Amino acid sequence: MTLSLALAGIGLATTAAVAMREHAKVTAARRTLLDRCADLLSGSDITHGGDGFPTLEGFHDGRFIRVELLPDTMTIRRLPQLWLKLTRLEARPAHPEFSLLVRPSGTEFYSLTGHHSVILEPPAGVTTEIVAKGDRPDSQHALDASSSALRRIFSDPRAKEAAVTRKGVRLIWQAAEGHRGEHLLFRQCRFENAGVDPGTLARLFSDLDELSSSLDERWKMRAA
């Protein structure tokens, strides 16, 4: 009995040591995921959370942008997801808000769509697995004016959400899917090949530019 307990203890200690080493390795790898993108922003700064995932902040064409990586382990019947969240600050105090979320599961803790209460009609030609909402009835007119930009954004199957608020514009995009082995064995979020490519991020910045411009054009026409 004593020998069995000793062997069991050794086994548990070995498993814990392996898990700790793996966790340290995974956390260290996470810290570099946005390093190659820092030059896309002026005055760029990268910080890291306790989980090791980085946040990149800086200016693009004079606008403040925040780039965040969000691990999502709340998926149902799927592997963990790593979401790239891009936020561009630009105040439009009188502008109606709207947001669109594809393939909703009800577990999107990062989503703004759940905070809006008015059901809207999404742009024609966008996937049918999409929910569009706004904060007031005339959000539909604002969404319609941006339909071309939104169709472009959601033509990418990795696009998850686009949102317009009075504080700015935001995109959520799938950066990676979790590695099955570590998730099943250690319940860890290990994302293979998750480093964000600068070319991809530059294209997402262009998507933000197009969405922002569509909002500005609408208000220029309204003022005229």
C-alpha cells in the first residue's frame, strides 16, 4: 500500500511538473504574437496581460488603434478560439450604433451585438448566419449606408463581428484555433501558428478605414 501511494505521488508530481513547464513555454510564446506588427503603428507600444497575451496600441493615419488578442474557451463542441480585436477610436456623438455578429452561439463574451436591442436587417449578400442589431430604429439607415464596406468585411470567413459605436469602430477576427492535444490533456489554450501576419493586420486596418469612411460619407450627405 505504501509503495502504491508513493508511486501515485511521484506520478502526480511528474504530471504537475510537466504541466507547469508546458504552461511556462506556452505563456512565453504568446508574448511575441504581435511583435511583427508593431511597425504598422506610429508610437506603438506592446503590453502583456497575466496570461501572456499581448496588446498593441499606437496610431494609424492619425487615429488611435488598439489591437488585442482574446482567448475564448467558452466554445461549445469546438476547440478554443483566439480572437483578434481591433478598436479604432473616433468619436461620433450623434451617430446611431449598430453591430453585426456571424455564427452567434450565445457565448461571445467579447461581443457588442448583445448590448444592442433593436433588430436590424443585415446587408444583402452577407451570410445568412448573421445577427444585426442597433441601439435605435435609425441604426438601420446607418447600417445600410455602410453595406458595401460590411459586405467586404464579411466576405472573409474569419470575420466574426463588426461594430460601430459613438466612440469608434471595431472588428473581431479569428486569429487561430486551439491545439487539440494541450486542450484535452491540460485544458490549456495553445494556438499553433497564431502569430499575426503584418500584411493581414494591414488589410484589417484597411477594412476599418473603409467602414469609417462610409460613416463619414453618410453624415456629409445628411449635412448637405
